[in-house]
Amino acid sequence: MIKEVECYYLLCDSCKKLFIEESGTYSIYLDNVSPFEDAKEEGWIEHEDKHYCPNCYEIDNDDNVIIKERDVRND
């Protein structure tokens, strides 16, 4: 039997990159907490209720989060 379940995944709010665990085994989760817990270990951050991959932010000398400008293209 195949059943439908609700699931969660994490996308970067800037570049829309899908978080896939370093081992490449998980990208979909059954709860809405685990994706970010795993992503934090790989450099993702939550800033102002948004999530960013390591390529889309930097931390300045005063420990401020700087979100990098994104190339605007037709998505």
C-alpha cells in the first residue's frame, strides 16, 4: 500500500538551493524542525525568519549577517 504523507524540505530564501544532507541521503523530512537542524551543521543560517545557504551570506567583522546580492534572472 502506498500512502500520502506531509513532508518538509529546506530551500535557501535567496538562491532557492535545496538543502541535501552532506551524505546525500536526506532532503525530505517528516517534521519541520529537522531540516534546519541538519542544515545548521553544514553552514546554513536562519536570519530574520528566512534561511540562507553558505553561498548567500557572510558575517562581517562586527558579527553582522550580510545577505549577498543575488543575480536576478528569469526563474
